[in-house]
Amino acid sequence: MSKWGVVVFELGKVVLWCVGGALAIGGISAAGSLLAPDVPDAAPEWAPPVTTSRAESPTATTPRRELPPGFPTMERAPKLPDVPEGAPQPVPTKFGLTYTTPPGWFGGESIMGWNGRGGEMMVIGSASSFGNGYCAAEDTSTLASVGITGRPAGDLLTVAAHEVRAVEWMYSGREQSPTVEYSAPVHFDIDGNPAVRITARVADIPHIHECAPPAARWDFVATTGLASAEVAVFVVQADRGVAGQLDDDSIDGLVESLRRS
């Protein structure tokens, strides 16, 4: 396919699309179980109050808001820098932040999206994937994915707590819901800017697709956007309970690699 071609995969009522680098991008192993039923609106106990509904659910498309005058913006992310074969790959994003993937990851210039029947949506850009084709039943399956998106200005803890709840609709079947355990928020800084990280551990995922994992881990990091959006949300997704899964240290390494471009 061409560099800017678009391929759409549809499983049940969920569409996963990818734009850019290659067909294998997409995190289809997770998307295989992304049927969105009615989900409870209860937020984690430590989270600030967040009011949502089916019409305005976690990670639904955020209305555009004008950026402050003079705020830097980019139409698309900078080109990936060339690196020697087998070397870590820096991935610059249009939000003024860069992360680095270790050898064995693929992509960096693609878009991944998860879309639920109730209007829920999560889209990440500058996306990379790991373990492509690990499930024999689906050659677009992946063990893990990482990417970034932007949000309007807001309290970082509130943004992170709102975004992480996407897992509630991602892994639920019509009559089954997974078990979700949320971590307490972790506050840290990225080159002097504040950041908040929340981890969701998902278990008892309904087995509605041969490549659906039994469990998954998602990490959401909300931090100051330096271009294109006032808040950047960095997302790492990893299947659990499958052979070759990405280990926790590798997830931490991806988060720790996030820095000013």
C-alpha cells in the first residue's frame, strides 16, 4: 500500500483503522474484543468527579478548541529520523514530544483508532506496534502498541482519569464485562513539565475472537503539550496472558523515554 493509504478492519461493531506505514499496524488483538455495551459510569475512588454519558463517553471525540495565540502547531508529526538497523527508534510527534521504541517495534508514523457502537472513540497518532502477527488466526495481530493524542487544556489528573476509562467499553461483550483494576495516579515530570500516569489492568476479557487476549494492560500519561494541543496523552497498550507479551519493564521504558523533542 502507499504511504498514505488507508486500510479499514471491522470486527463486530468496532472499526480499527490505520493510516501510514504498513498494513500490520493496528493492535487488532485488542480490538478483537472492543464491543461497547452500556457500561457503568463509576470512576475510580481517587479520581476527581467526571460526569459522562453514552453521548459523551470517555475518549469520545473532543470538540476542537482554539489554541492560545502564538501556540505552536504542526499539521503532522516530523519525519522519523534514520537510525542504523537494530537501533532504538526515536519517534517525534506533533505535540512537541518524542518517545523511543526499542529494536523489534514497527511503525511510528501511523494512526490507530478504536471506535465503539455507542460513539466512543480513541485515536492515537505517531503509533508503533510490537509482536506483529503473533496470533496465527490474524496476521494483523499485535502484542502491544503505543502512540499519542492531544486534548484541550485541563487538569492533568482529570484528563488521565477520564481517558483511562476507555478500557471499560473496549473489552466488554454484549453480556459480559471484564474486571478492571485502576492504579493510583503517579505524578512525575517530563523535562520540567508535570505529568500524571494511570494504569488500567484488565482481566476476564470475553473471548469473542480467537486473537482476543485474556487480559491487557493500558497506561495513560497526561502531560503538557508543547505543540498542537495544550495537553498530550501518551498511551501504551499491551496484551497479557499471551506468549511473548511485553513485560512491565519495557512498558516503563517507553513511558520513561517520553521527552521534549
